[in-house]
Amino acid sequence: MPLIDQLVEALHNLHRPHVERALLLYQSIQPPAGLAAEYFQHLQQNSPAMAADLPADGGAKLAAALEALYGVIQVLNRCATNFPFGRALPLLPFVAEDKAVRAVQETLFDKMKDEYFAPAISDDSNGEAVYLNRLAMIREMLQE
């Protein structure tokens, strides 16, 4: 096996316990009661056309997608700046498969971020930049 492949595998194995803990944390997070209903009401008031474009089962799909997105934000809030978030993020199933639901999820991301994003930023001067980069990673996944 080439040296570069050995290094990549070693890094993967080094980060595995952290990624597994992030998955367990993500699965244990419970969103606040009424979160999906509140956000759906916000959508209907502020973007009625987008709400109307949701499929017949869009309300249920959106509720699940918003609860999943809330979980990702809570995992991010608990991550240290040196946590391998880029490795864990793709494993957290928060991106809605339905394109209309994902568009709404992306639209409501800023509202959710403003209400629930509260990272434990350390004294590390780089901490804020790290968290802003991680928010950008979440947004990019929603846009794909």
C-alpha cells in the first residue's frame, strides 16, 4: 500500500472515535417541542409560494429535515475547534432528499442558525473562523 494511502487510513482511524461520538450525540438530540410547526408557520408567512411548492407529504418531510438540521447545529455547538467536523458532517443524515424540502431547509437555515447556534468558542483566536467555516460547510451540503 502506498505511503499516502497508509497516512489517509491512519488519519481515518485516528478520527473514528470522535466521529462515532458525534453520531451518537446527533442521534440523542431532541429538538424543542413545536420546532417544526413554528418554522412551517414562519415559512407560510414569509414565503407562501415556497410553502405551496412543497409536495403533499412535504410538511412531514420538512419537519424531519428541520429536526435533523437542529441536531447538526447542536453537534456543532458542542464541537471543539480541533474536532474533525468535516469528517463527521457527511455522516449526519440532515440533508432532505426532496429538492423542494431541501430548498425550504436551506431558506430556514439562517433563522435556525440565528436562534440556536451558540458554540462554546474557546480563547483560541481562530475559533470564530473555524465555526464560520463549519456553518459554510453545512450550507454547501444543503445547496448540493
